[in-house]
Amino acid sequence: MTTRDQARAQAVKLIASRVSERDRAGRGDRADAEPFAASVLAELAAIGFRYVPALRPPGRADTPPATPEQARAYADTARRKITHPREQP
């Protein structure tokens, strides 16, 4: 495994553990989304990752951004894959 692969695996492990930890918390104890995301990004920065805003691929300038509902659905799908990887097809 290369250093880049090791770093990626470390980042995925960190994100998965933080999301699992957050999901185990009761609704009243769960962190708000923005501070939670900021803390995850801070932890990733501490291990060497740097936030870079996503850029729209060329030729897709006319595509509207995702709606909040689409973004939530995508996040729910990603969360299920992280927290329950064996249940995926």
C-alpha cells in the first residue's frame, strides 16, 4: 500500500468513525451539522488533508446545483454505506 493509499484509508476511517459516533448519539445529543462538519474537516487537516472546494466539471455549467433534498438523499446513501458496508449489494 502506498503512502497515498494509507493516507486515504486513514481519512476514510476517521470520517466513518466520526459519522458512526454521531449517528449513535441520541437526537438531543447529536451535534449540529455545520459544527460537526467543521470539526471533521479540522481533524482531517490535522492529519494532513486540506479542504479544496469542488469545481464543476467542464461542460456542465448549465446543470443546476443539487437541491437540499437531493443532497440529503445522497448523504443518507453515503452514511448507510459507511456505517453498514456489508448490507450493500
